[in-house]
Amino acid sequence: MKRPGPFHTLGAGVVLALGIGVLSAQTMPRTDSASASSASAGAPVAKATTSVAPEPGETAAATASASPSAEPADPTPKRAEYAGVAQGNGGLVAVSIKNGKAVAYFCDGRIESWLKGTAENNTLTLTGKGGSLITAALGGGKAQGRLQVGKTKWRFSAPLVKKPSGLYRATAVVRGAKVVGGWIVLPGGRQVGLVDVGDAAQAAPRLTPGSPVTVGGTRLIPEDTDAFIDTL
């Protein structure tokens, strides 16, 4: 039996080494590709979003349509009483306001006038018999403007007052004649008034607010403006 020569032994060793290397490469785990696959499988997929910027003016228009503008509130008091002096005459003027309606009374102890009208946007416009007229502005805690009775005109200023000051009126029918009394009471007690009995005026008795008065044997009950502002 022949022994293999040195060249045969060396060749067999090379072949064996190459075979072991190939086998090792085939069985070795592929860490890089596996890690890359795992990372790809576990990573969340970002969703594409689309944002459209509003056209100029769109935001303002949307806000305006969602919140329609309200009309400004009327600054005129809902309820107020004013009383003061007619300048150059010395007579008294009283004005009462309730929910946009207004009544007024002027009296100097000799002549008188009842007026009615409106109060809006801090402005008074009232008219009465014989061309009587009041135009006035409200503000600063007073009503001030012009008063006309017949052909005579005066300016007046009437501060806000609280009851028992203010305007009072009493009505009755006595033996077929209509009786109408009017009073203006100022803070401090000054007052003036007339009672008209069948178109004949006479001085009104002194009024204690809340108490009746007697005129010619007739008992009258003066009332504040809440009782007659809607019917004057």
C-alpha cells in the first residue's frame, strides 16, 4: 500500500478547510438584515397630513357670521324722575320716564301744562295742548333743554329726584265736571300745583305725598306717574 505523497496531503487539507468555511458562513445568523427587518416591522408608519391655509379674510368672515353684531343698547334710563326750575320764570318742571314713554308737567302757580311723548337715545320730545313743547337732553344726572307754553319759551334744568319728590296727579268727576289736579314736589319740600275744576284753575292745597287732599269738599287722591303715564 502506497502512502499519499506530500502534495496529495496538502490538497486534501485545503479542500477540507474551504468546506468548513463555507459551512460556517451558511450556518452563521444574519444579524444585520434581521435587525433591519425587525426595526422596519416595529416602526409606526407616519400618516401624511394635508394643511390648507385659509384665504385672507376667511377667518374674519367666519367669525362675523358666527357672531352677528348686536345693535347698541339705548342709553335712556328705563325709569327716572326729574324735577327742577324753569329759568326766567321760577315755575317748576317735572318729567317722568318709564320704558320709553315720558310725561311732564309745568306749573308756576298761575299757568300749567301737561305734556307727553317719548324718551329715546337720551333725548326727550313731549307735546301738550296749545302748542306746549319740551325738548331736552338727558345726561349727567339731569334733564335740560327748552320748554314752550303758548308763545313763551324758557330753558330749564331738572336733576334726578326720588320719591316723595317728583310729579303727582289726581282726577275725579264732581257733579259732571272733570277735576284734574297736578303737583310738583322738590327735594327740601318746595312744591307748586293747580287744580282745574271744569276749566277753572285754582291753587292746589299743599300735598303730603301718600295722603288725600280735599278741594271744594271733594276728596282727591294724588298718584305718582306709574298710575297715569300710560293713559295721559
